[in-house]
Amino acid sequence: MINAPLTSLFPTLQQSLNGYPLCYLDTAATSQKPESVLQAMDHYYRSNNANVHRGAHQLSARATTAYEAVRHKIANFINAPRAEEIIYTSGTTHSLNLLAQGLSGMLANNDVILVDSAAHHANIVPWQELAKRTGAKVMPIGLTPQGRLDYTELTHLLVNHPVKLVAISHVSNVLGTVNDIAVLAALVHQHNALLAVDGAQAIAHLSVDVQALGCDFYAFSGHKMYGPTGVGVLWGHYAYLDKLQPLMTGGEMIETVSFSGSTYGALPNRLEAGTPPIAEVIGLGAAIDFIMALPATAKLQEQEVFNYLQQQLQSVPQITLYAAHPDNTGAVAFNLKGEHHQDVGILLDQQGIAIRCGHHCAQPLMNSLNITGCCRASVGIYTRRQDIDTFITALKGVIDLLS
């Protein structure tokens, strides 16, 4: 169990910018990494640096043991039925592209793919490419006036179209709104469609149990959950994963190769061609250890800080909030009336405040909100109420400067 102040465990947070202590409110883009993750990766490179699988020497055996142990750790973390269902990728984007490529043989002309209108581009463009290859159609699921997924519209689309796949965000990367995946999975399965979930923004904030959620595929990234960049996971039911056409071919994923033809190996190797991100996988394992060692109250306190962030922004008359609900988590989207979001972000940065500005890889959502972009402040396990106070004070200074 971790007893030290959480902020003290993250080296990057121990710095100043322009003479101001760093106030990091950009966790939705990437989380900071605790010292334990950095040490785990450093130990691999210093002591066990070797390629995994098939090595006859001790370094390779140690690296393989550490690498495959993380697969089992991830399976336990998300309650996957089998470790072989954990497919290592470079991140959520890679996971969704792998899935979209793999499903090419399962969709046909005029089949329909439904996509959350608040989705990240990584959960839109791969399905558009799949539609081009197969003749399928991509259709958006609209949002309610409150900025939530419109379940009534989803039901209408499922009833009236030959839907084969529904792609949903567990948590919006812009708005922080949470979709009820268990309810959605039951609805989608009633209409004999598959449900793929982008869990990038949920994995660090919510308890993810893929069996309880009932989805068919779940994708997430290590760097959103206090792990390194360059590593992620695609989980799916074994029977579905086993039918996927590999996105990449080459070493490790084969059973036999000859110039008359080749055959592919079993899961998970069949979907993991090439030298894997070994150090990053080990770092992801250390991030899971870190999360599991957090005090029982840590996530509750994080949510309380997030709620405080929303409340403080709501108290500033010049601020417009988008779809800010009490059950949101992680991120809040806002604009300063009459000002460009990028200007606000730059002025905050001059005071050591790190937020994200732009369309957040969610241009269809921006169009539905009738804006070109917005500011986004997001929290992590290390965010404190005093960080929110610092941010609000700085934001009010920006308002005074621009008024």
C-alpha cells in the first residue's frame, strides 16, 4: 500500500515553469509516470535487455518471463477470462486499427457500423477505412442536447439498419461523459451486433471488468494509466480474436513459412508480429502494480477533485462549459466567452498551468457543439484541490488581462 503523498511519486511534477510550480491538468492527453514505472523499465534495459521468446540464454528467459507475466497481470486487472485474449499493441489507436483490419472478412456490402458522435478520431477513421474495403456504411449515433449519447437514437438505428458493429467510447476524451457499457452491450447484442469499446479515457479512472461490461472488444493505452507511451492492449473474446485477419505479418506470429505459403500461429502471437515493446510492457505492468497499491480512497479523492474542478469553473460567469454532468470523470471542456481557446491555453502556460486546447481529435463532436475547438482541463490521481485553486486563480487573471 502506498502511503507517501502521491504527487511526490511523480518526478515530472517536481519542477517549475517560468518560475511557477508546474500545475499539470493534461492527464487526458497523457498521464505522468511514477518513479516505480521508470525504475522497472530502467531495470529491464540495464539487467535483462534481450529479445523475448525462443532465446536459449538466460537474459532472454528472464525478459520473456517478465514480459508474459504482465499479460496475466493485465488479464487479472480487467477480469479477462484468458490471458491469451490480451493482445499487446502500441496503444488504443493501434488496437482499433488492428480490430478494424481484422474484421474485414466479417463485413459485407451495405452492412452498417455505428459510431459514437463524441468519439476520438481513432474510433472513427479505422471504421471508415473498413467500410471502404467492404462496402459497409458508417453511421453516427447522435448526442442528446445535454451532450450524452442518445440511447433512443441508437435503438432506432439498430432496429432499422443491418448493424454489425457498434463502436463506443467508455468515457469521452473531451467531455468526460461516461457511457453505460453494460446497458449498451445488452442492447447491441439484442440486435446481433458486436460492441467495440474505446477505453483509453476510462482505464485509469474507472474499475474495468470486461466480463461485467459485456462488450466484445475493449481497447486502452498504457500512457493514459501512468504507464509508458508506445504500449496498449486490445482485449476481445477469444473466439472473435481468433477469427481476425492480422494487421501485420512477419516474425513471431507464424506457425510455418515456405515459398509455397505460410500459416499463422495461435493467439496471442498471431496478432503480435515483430519485436514487441518489451520495456514498455514491463513498464505497463509496473503501472498496474502502482494502481493496485493505491489507497482504497484514492480514486474517490480523485473524483472529488474532479467535481471540485467542474464546480469552480461553473462559478466563473465568463466560462462556457460543455456537457458538464455530476457523473462525468477525468476531463472537463470549456471556453472563455469571446476568446480563442489557444490564446487561453498559451496565457495559462505562461503561469505554469498545462491544459489542452484544440479539437482534441474529435472534430465531429466540435461540429455538433458548433465550435471549432475548446480548452480541456483533466485530472489524475496526483491532482490536488490546490492545483484546481491555482488554475482558477490563473484563469481569472487571464480573464482580467483579456477584458
